[in-house]
Amino acid sequence: MTTTIDEIADGIHRISTFVPEIGPDGFTFNQFLLVADEPMLFHCGARSMFPAVAEAVARVTPVEGLRWISFGHVESDECGAMSQWLQAAPRATVAYNALGCELSVADMADRPPHAMGADDVLDIGGKRIRLLSTPHVPHNWEAQVLFEETTGTLLCGDLLTHMGGRAPLTDGDVVEQALAADAVHGGTSLTPSTAPTIRGLADLAPSTLGLMHGSSCAGDGAAVLHRLADAYEEQLVAALR
């Protein structure tokens, strides 16, 4: 495995660990470091990846200076190393939606989390983080994404997951790649709320999409999300016939 770090938007760094053994083209596990007065890490990574990810963070900012930690949903590659980060960064607090705190995080975290309401904004000094709850999109009841308002960056969690994706940033269309990966892994919960939830994210008009698995996207993020929503809507209609 190799871990790299690249800036994909102003003060937003993609930390990526490529695992070639997963699938025909390999698979990336990505975290995002937001540099601000109160630095934030989105996605903790798996416990086994903590040393490599922490070393990458340290290239940009001291690990012990992290103030906020968050993730897309409760799953080992998203929050497996949460306790390790809380130990390494004594001032860090997990910021998560209230439902997720109630269901899991309040018990799992070594320190009490900061529970946020839907559409709440966290000002971390130079960056503004808006929390958007996305229940069951792409999966898990407590799923969420974060929108960094000053750069227009949507941290998408597992949305648009695709294989390969070693390049930090692409201006290509990853929707077909994501649908192909989804057909193999079945990671998306297909419900009547799936397409409307994704279209709600498109309304933010993000200029960068930070993906947990695969290359991040630069450009017209709204168009990408609308194409993804259209595809899931077509799949749902076909399934109900």
C-alpha cells in the first residue's frame, strides 16, 4: 500500500491509500484534511492505516493540533481509527449528526462528540463546514456529507465510489465508473429517497467533489450529481415494474 497527500482545493488535502489487491484496478481509501484555525479530518480510516495516514497529516499540520474529526457513516474504513486520532490529538472532538451520536458515536468515542443538527454550520476559522444528513444515501441510517462553503467542496463519503482512481483529481465524468462499481459491490441503498437526496446535494453547486473511494472531481459537481441521481431513479423505476 502507498499513501499520498495532494491539495484538491484551497486548504483541502486528499490523503489517499491505494490498495492494489482489491478488484482488477485496485481501490483507494481517502481521508480529507481541512487546514484552518481549527483543523478538521474527514474520515478516520481503518485502524491498520492510522500510522500511514497520521504521517501524511503531519506533513501539513501537527497531528496533535487537530481540533475536529468527522466521517460519512459508521463503518471501519470511515471511523475505525477514531480512538487513535482522539488519543493523538488531545483537543480533538468528533463532530457528527445527532442521530449518529445517539445510535453509535456517543458510546464509541473516547470523548463526548459534538452533535450537530441537519444543515448546521461549523465555523472552524477560515473554513465553514455545513453538515447535511443523507439517511441511507448511499447507505447507513446515520449517513452524512459535509459541504465546505468557502471552497465549494462537497465531501461525499461513499457517493460516487469507483475502482482505481489513483489520480487525486479528475475533470472527467466518474458516474459510469461509479455505477459499474456499484453493480459489482451493491453499495447503494436504492429507495424513493435516493435520487431526491442526491439532487438536493446538487443544488449546492459544488465545484469540487471529494470522494472517499476513487479520484475526486473538479468542475461542474451539480451536473455529475444530477447524472448520478437520474441513473438511480431509472434503476428504481425499472425495479418496480
